[in-house]
Amino acid sequence: MRAVELFCLTFWCLCALSWARQPCQSPHMTHGTLSVTSFGGETAAFGDFSYDSQGKKLRFVENEEYTNKTSHDDMDVLMLFEEGVFYEIDSKNQSCKKMVLHSRKHPMELPPDANHLAEMYLGSDSVSDQGVRLRIWLGKFPELNANYSITTTSCGCLTLSTAYNGEKKHLLFSFLNVETEVKDPHVFVPPSYCDGVALEDSGDEKNSFFSLFE
């Protein structure tokens, strides 16, 4: 949290002048907890995420304590957006799948064509440490036939939440305990047992980060 405060203090003027209405850029590295819930209140996933905004790489590993074992195995995915592929990793059995990534959209970063809706406080702006200044952005993912609403911090451009309205499901992605660093960069490297795995294509079903939770 201290790192975020220093980041905001250093770039406060830039936030006020440059990010007034134009989509901002998320920090280079972020790590934290991601909670995914349906609009009906069902928990779709809960675990740790790491994101490299410059390298366009994302890792998400479910927390076993919160996983519904009856619905699916614990999820461990590595998304390589520049390469257009992602890995489904099974560390217990030391196996993985390498799949075609049809859409490179995801909830961790604000799209460059997002439309600014409003700036406001979550909580109170009149009491110290009792509120967060945030911005709300709206837009569409045409290739996914979906709409989104993304909430970011006004300074620092940390994503707080993303509401995804798709054809199959409406999902809310909430980001908790976010830090502006990734201590272990190896999380963005496929394990050695993934070497030589053949690339698979799901065909008619379009793979995306969002489709993992639908």
C-alpha cells in the first residue's frame, strides 16, 4: 500500500492534467488477489494474479481454500497476449495444455478506446483515509459481443474492478491487496514440462480470459 501512495504522490500533477479524460496506462507490474463472481453472487474463482503490462503477460492461480472442487479443478493459467496463446498448467501432475488465445482482451488493464464516464469518491473525501478517488470507464469488446465497465484509481491507474457483460454470463472481477511489483518474474515463464507441448485450437469456441469463467 505504501508503494501505491508514493506512486500517487510522485505523479499527482500528471494524473490531474493528462488523465482527466484519456484512458490511462496501468503500472508496469502488478500483483494481488482476484475475486471473480457472477452477478447472481456465485463465486466463480478466487486466487492470486500477476500482470506484466509491458510484456503483455498474465498469470492467475486459484486459491485451493476457496475453490469449489465439485465444479472444476484448481485453475492455473498463463496468458501470453502478444503470442496469442495461453497455458493451462497442472503443477500437481506436471502437465499442461497450450491453447490458441482468440481474444487478447482481459480485465486487468484499461483499453485505449475506453470512454470516461465519471470521477468520484468511493467512501468519503472529507475524512482522511476514508475514501478512494476513482474513475469509471465504459466500452465494448466487439469480438466477444460484450460490454464492460472498468473502475480505476484516479491516480496510479490501478484497476479496482471490472464488470463484464457477455452473452453467456455477467461477471464481476474485483482486485484486492494490489502491489505495484511482481517479486518472482518466473511466474510469466511456462514450466519446463510445458516445453514441446503441441498448440491446440478449440475451433468454433473462442478462447479468451473471460471464457475461462463462463
